[in-house]
Amino acid sequence: MSDKPSRAWVTRSNPAHAPDSRASLALGGRLLVAAAGLAVAHSGPGVTALRTVRMSLFPLLSGQVRSDHVALTFDDGPDPAATPLFIKLLADRGVRATFFLLGSQVSKTPRLAADISDADHEIGVHGWRHRYLPLRGPIATYDDLASAKEIIAATTGVDPWLFRPPYGVLSTAALISAHRLGLTPVLWSSWGREWAPGSTAETVHDTLSSGLVGGSTVLLHDSDATSPPGSWKAALGALPKLLDECDRRGLRVGPLGEHGSRWRRPVTTISR
């Protein structure tokens, strides 16, 4: 048997190796701190998903202004079972809105995306798929938004200029990507939560009304692509009640472009 000590024993017992061990531990600690810092920097903007933080510190990001106007917005479409019903109801009431579309949904029903635009509604980007952006890297985030913007522009003939992140959660990569693509981020200040179990037209209306004031941006969903099946029916049932409520309060309802200059459409369109 050899009298030569093993490498593992030398590393543990020989004092000459202790500084190397301490240096390795220190380096590992610094790397962990750096990684944590990068994670915080990447996901930090996600704090705006908290309504109290968003409304008090970032009112413009919440779509909140001093006005008698209410911006009406819809997410997750287009949905062939639901979106045409929303378009018809809005047409019957003479109301325009802003629809934030998913690229994956547009790819399934491109003609329906065009119908939304043809009905004179605004079109925004909601991403290609409904994914939590802080879990995605910079390249994947940019590709997601760019692909969604590209297909929306190709099918509607309008280059979208508004962006709402899935779940209302931003990331640093999403903000940088949106800026590069000429997209203005906007969340909401009042929503119907029609995706919650047991929601009805009445519960959605009550939830909306509790936070409804002049200058609000309202969020509903014209699709159940990322929600329980049929949840859009509660939103559709609540929509006339919401419009009636705004009429009673003397509030004007329309798209984000009529809400303030920050969300106004740039003068750039492309041919379909």
C-alpha cells in the first residue's frame, strides 16, 4: 500500500490549501450575490403587478389619468367563439376599445384579427404566448414580442404601438424589448376577474364598479384561451352593465388612444 496521502486528504488537512478554499468560497459567494442581483434587476419591474404599488407609484403605467374618460381594453384574443360577440355588442353600443392580442391566437384566426381592426378598434401586443416574462431571457422575450407584433401587423394592416405583458408582470428584458419595438407598455387600473371560479356577469360588474373612476383603464377578456372554459361569458354579460354604469356616471368610454397622448397611435401604417 502506498504511503502517499490522497488528494482529498491533503485538501482538507494541509494548511497550505486553506487560502485556496477560502478564496473559492468567497468567489462562490460573490457569484451568488451577482446572480441574485441580476435576477432582481430582471424581475424588479414585476413589482408593478401589485395594484397598490402600481396605482400609487406608476399611475400612467396603470392607464390612470385625470379625466372623465374610461379606456376599455380586452386581453387574450382573438377567439372565434367569443370575439365576434364582443365586436357586435360594441358596434351596437357605438363604442370602440383596445384589444391586446396573442400572436398564437392570431395565427389560428388571422381573419378575425383583421375584423377587429376593420371595426375601428385599436390593436395591441400581448405577446406570442401567455407566458410569465420574468422567467424568460432577453433573447426569448424579444423574439416573443417581435413575432407577435409582426403577425398582428401582417394580418391587420396596422403596426401595433401598445403592449400589455401576460399577467400584467413586466421584466427588464420586456421593457427593453418593448422600447426597441416601439411599443408602449400599459397595464390597467380596474379589472373584472372573470377568470375566477364561479364568476358571473354580476360579480364581474361589481368587481369592476368597485374600482371604476374617471380616468380608469378597464381590463376584460374576450377569450378563454388562458382561462377556464367559458369564462368570457361573464365578461360579455357584464359589458352592457359596465357601459350603462359609465353612462349613469357621465363617463366616456373608448380606446386607449382617446385616453391620453401617451397612448395615441403614431402616424405609421402598413398595407395588408
